[in-house]
Amino acid sequence: MIKRKDVGGLHGIRKTQANAPNPVENSIMSRTNSVLLTYAAIIIMSLSIWLTSRVTIETLEAATVYAQLCHNVSATHSATNESADVPISLQVKLLAIYLAHDLDPVTNAPMYEPHGATSQRDMREGQLSLAQAERRVWTHPECDPDGDGWMGDCDVSAKWKYRQQLEDWLEMSQVNPNPFNPVQHKVPPGDFRLLVLQVCLENIYNASTFAVRGGQMKQSRSWRQHGALPGSCFLMTRPLERPLSLQHGDDVVLSLWYNLGDTFRERPLGEAQQFSWSADEWWCFNSTETPRTEHCVRLPAIQPVARKREKVRETFPLSAMPLDALCLPLEEQQLAAHYQNADSDGNKKISEEEVGHLREGLLQDGWISHPEAVTFSKLDASGDQTISRGELWNWFSRSRPI
């Protein structure tokens, strides 16, 4: 019993001594762990800095573009002496507008990648390339209700496939065709020559994307692009007034000018053809109304004009501009915004009580040099005890107080 206890005791002592910590080994392990942790921290920090720089570069390397439609009403009325040449109503379903670098020399499809790297050749499957999406400058809000910038799930038909459906028609015959204020879109820098208008994405069920009423028509007649061929959802490709070179930090307003002169024709059935036709431009149909007539319509030529925004004296952004002032010259546009800002009751007239607010805004932004330049009596040219926006502009045009 004693020997066993002694043996057991000795074995326990040896076991305890064998498992005892070694100060030298612990020190080496501690130093090794510290070195490894330091290296890991350096690697993680370097990776974070690299990723941050990448994100910063990709976020900042962009220009800001605002796009808007501008109807040249005076040109519409002066383009022809025949009232039948101008439709009463011309509508389009417009999903989006894009900038393109050039046309593919083989397919004539818009190229959204710089240097002709790729081109959007076939829209049969309703796919949007990333390069195309990055160069979008106008988006209908029905196609991007959440504002995340993605609209690959929006179309004009097949709701079972595309959950966002564009139902609103854009009326091109209105004096002010913009249904909403321009929204900024970020576009990669580059040289652009073309503008591309999108009226659908795939349009599986060939829904109408255009509608017209003119002449003696009592109801609108709708139609879709000829043939419904692949790519017909991007049917309007227009050259810019001059090539647009976008650089990082540019702030550009893109105005799509058009007029409706010579876009509609009407004649009795059986009458000899009196003007030249182009099957690629005109779409003709017979009316079932009395008297029976043949109608023909074509889309207006759109001329995109780009203007880089000035940093000075553009106090009000386009998002705060009255819709009917979007396409006005810069000075008149800004004055219209000042007028709207001073019109506190929203009745589109400035009373004697509101003229002080107008004076304060014009003085603060440098439109006038002294308060006495704007008085109620000076601006109320008609004497009706209110100031209209036209009276404000006429006063400014005459006096040029700056």
C-alpha cells in the first residue's frame, strides 16, 4: 500500500512536472502571435484603403446630366400654312433616354461602350447592358418608382414578366411636354455623338407605343413601330447638335427640341397622292369615321442640344423650376423661379404684399443692385394690382438693372 502510494505519488509528480509551462516557449509563441496579428492588421488595413480608393474613383468619375423635352411651338405653327399638317395630339410611351458614343458600322446599332468595344445588337430578349444603363440620362418614374436607378423590369406589356408597367402617355403636342422636372443622372465621362430614345423593353404582346389624333378624327388612333423587329424598342436615334465631351464634374442640361410641323396628313380616300411618301417615316391608316379619310403620321425630328450649366447665377436647380420655364433662356428661367418662390399663395400672381419677397430674392442673388430698383408700381405695367411673370420679364428686359 505504501509502495503503491509512493509510486503513485512519484508518477503524479513526474506528470505534473512534464505538464508545467515552459517560460521560454510561451515567450516565443507570444511574439509569434503578435507578429502574425500585426501582419494581418496591415493586410486588412491595406485592403480597406485599396477598396476605399476604388469606390471613391468609381463614384466621383462621373458627369451630371439633366434631360428635358422642349416643344418649339412657334416653329410648329409656322412650318406650314395647312392646319392639317399639325396633329391635335401626338403621344408616345417613353421609358428612357440614353447617350451613345457612336453607331456600329455593320449593324447601325448604338454603341454604349467607348471605342466601339461592344454594341447593343439585339433587344429581342429585353436585356439592358450595364454600359447602356450607366449612360441613361432620362427615366420615366413609373419605370423606377423606388429610385434605385435600375429599370430592367419595366415594359409596356407582359405584366407577368415585367412587374413595372409604363401606362402614362407623354403628350408631345403640349406647349410644355415635360410631365415632371428633370432628375439628375450620373454618366461616365466620354465623347458622345448620339441620343437614343426607348419606348419599350421587349414588348412581347406588341402593345401600342404611339397615338395620334388630327384633322377630322374624333378619337385617337394608336400604333407601334413598324414590323416589331428586334431593336425596335430603341427606334429613335438622333445625332447631337455637336459632339458632347463629358468630363468628370461636368453639369449638363440636355434639351430635346422638336416641332410638329409636317408630321400629320389627311386626305379623302381615293384622292390622288399629292406629296412624297417614305414608308420608313410615315404610318398611314384609313378612318372608319364619316367622311372616310386616310390619315398619315410620322414622328417629329428631334434635335438634342447640350448646355453646360453655369455656376454663377443659377441659384435655382432644375428640380425647383416651374415646368413651363424649363426650356426658357437661362435668365428668363431663373427669373421665373424667383417669381414662383415669391408667389407664396400659388395663384401665379404677385400681390403688393408679396413683392417684398421678390425684391429680397433678386437683391440677394445680384439681379438688382439696390432695393429701389424693384417696386410694385414699376412692375405692375397693366395696373391690375398684380404682377404677372410676363410683366417681370418685360421690366427686366427693358431696364436690365444689373
